[in-house]
Amino acid sequence: MDENSTEMDENNSELASDESQSTPIDNDAKAVNIGSGVRVDGRIEGAETSDISGTLTGTLKSSNININSKGAFSGDMSGQEITISGSVDGEINSDDYLIVNNSANIKGIIEYASLQVSYGARIQGTLRHRGSVQSYTPVSNDEVKEDEINENQEGDQ
Amino acid sequence: MALFGSSEKKPEVKTEFMFDTDSTINQSTLAKDIKINGSLESTDYIDFSGHLTGTLKSSTINLKPSSYVKGTITADTITVEGEVDGDIQAKDIYIKSTAKIKGNIRYQNIDIQNGSIINADLFYSS
């Protein structure tokens, strides 16, 4: 039955464009998606978009990070645009903007350029504004270019 | 025609004031040229635009964009639009985009607008 059904899917793939689940597409979008209930330990780098609904422990470097309401992260994360709706324990480094939604629960150190926190969010820890703190700049080689752009903005301070 | 006679009368215009003078709320407004060294305490509402070094205590505190407070602020509800260097303790804290905060923030509920500059330790307490 399974073999038949996969053959059917292959034959109908052009017609049944709605059922994209049956035709795996190469993920060229540099997207990481950790589903709810999935546990990952380790290091993620070079991602464009990271959607975390499961549990991730380790290091996450991605331009765009979403920790969804069911998501839990512990470790160090850095990115440009970060949205937190779930729980985070560790360090958050945001080059661009950081949005903390009301369901968020954060413990640790937050370094940000632009921060928005919704009423109801829980944050326990330290907030550091990028423009204000010169001594503390943990920059990896990958992020130097973006930081140079940010430095121009910091010049206004 | 008598039916429409009354429509020629202009409707009574009610002037709305910025705050209700008859209300039981004791609202204090401190202008931006005010400088205080010491402590300022109220049981209701303070609109603060001045400079204060010391302690500020009230039920509701509104720190306006030109305000500067160095010291300790305690209130049920605080809205920060100005600059604070010190400790803030409140049930509800609203930090606006013009705010600049350095120090410690103890809160139950916090709301932060983007644009604000915060270098502080946050302590959540239920």
C-alpha cells in the first residue's frame, strides 16, 4: 500500500500541487525548524531563519530567530531579528531588534540594539543596550559586517 | 415649525479639562525647572518633569521626557519617559521610547517600547 501510494504521489505531484508534504523540497532557505516536542542539543550556525517550537540547548546563530510560545532555549543565541514568545535561559545577543512577547520567560543576559517588551513578559537578568556598552562586544567573525553598520548608528549616541 | 424651534438653540458645550479638579485624585505636577535634593512622597499621582536626587514615592508616577531622577523610585505604577539612574520598584512599569534607565528594576509587570535605552538588572517578582 505504501509503495503504491508513493508512486501515486509522484505521478500526481504536478497536478496535486497543494499537497506539498508528499514532495520534499530542498531547503535552500537556510531555515531551521524545530517542532514542538523535538529536543535538540548542539550548535546551529549560518541559519537565515530559525523557528524553535521544541527544546534547543546549545548555541544558535541565525539572522532571524523565533522562539515560539512552546519553544524553550537554553544557551547562547545571537542574531539580528529575534522574537521570543517562549522560555530562554542564557544569553541573547540581538544586533537589530528584539521583541519579547507577553508569554515569554527569560532568564539571563540580554544585549540589544532595539528592544520591545510586551506587558506580562517575565525577564530576570541583565539588560545591556548595544550603543551604551563599549566594553562588552562578543563579536564573531561572521557578524563583523553587520556590526560595522550598527556602529554607524551607535555614533549618534 | 414649532417642532424645529428648539433646534435653533446651540447645544451646550462642555469643556473638558486635562484633569478633573473635583475628583478625589491628588495630582501633583512638577515642572521641568524644579530641582529636588531629598525625597518626594505622595499617596496618589505625580507628574514629574524636573530633576530629583534622592527618593521618589507615590502610587502612580509619571516621569516625563525632560525628567531626571537619581536615586530610588517606588510606586504601584510607573511610566518612564525620562532618565533614571538608580533603583525602580513597581508593580507595573511602562518604559517609553524616550526613556534612559541605568540601575535596577524590580517589577511584576513590565512593558518596554523600542527606542528606550536600558542598562539595568531586572528582577521579576510575582
